[in-house]
Amino acid sequence: MLFARLALKDIPENQDLRDVSLLKNLDHKCVRSLNSCRGTDEIHNLVPNIESFRLALRSIKLWAKRHGVYSNVLGYLGGVSWAILVARTCQLYPNATASTLVHKFSLYFPSGYGPNQFC
């Protein structure tokens, strides 16, 4: 659960968190609290097929966890980093299925474990 104190009298259901004017007069903690939602919303708006994106991202995150390369604390890519890379793949192949996205991801961002290790 996130909390941020906004300078709004009422918050509409369809409030766009990407609106920069929301960040005015917010303290550092509130801005950081909103950043994860704002980042997620931005990625979703940039991805042409959200369902394929989600499934491909789950697959790639599972691969990364199983290979021990999923942890920004340890110097590897974390959740947002993987999401950005998958989002870029989705932009390059807007009509691709999730399985095609995973395959193209492995070609576009080689893992260093050898060819097609994501597949």
C-alpha cells in the first residue's frame, strides 16, 4: 500500500498520476511513494499489447530468478529494469505474442549464458 499526501480537495477515480503538477509542494517521501505507480503507468502507456507484455515479463523474471540474476541489490537487474527492457521489446514487435517477445528479447538483449538461454 502506498501513501502520498496530495494537494487536492477531491481525487477523481481516473486521476492520471503521470501529471507532473501533482508533484508540486510534495515532500520527498510522497514523491518517492508516487514514483513506482507513475513508472508503472508510463510503461503501460508505452506498451502496445499489455497482456503479451505481462506474460513475457513474468517469463523473463522467472528465468532471471532461476538463474540467480534477479536482484538489483546484488548488482543485477531488478523488476523495473526487466520491465523496461521487455517494454522496449514490445515496442519493437507490437503485434507479437508473449512467446515471440521472449524469443526476440533473448536476441535483442543477449544474456551472456549462450545463445537463446531465455527460451
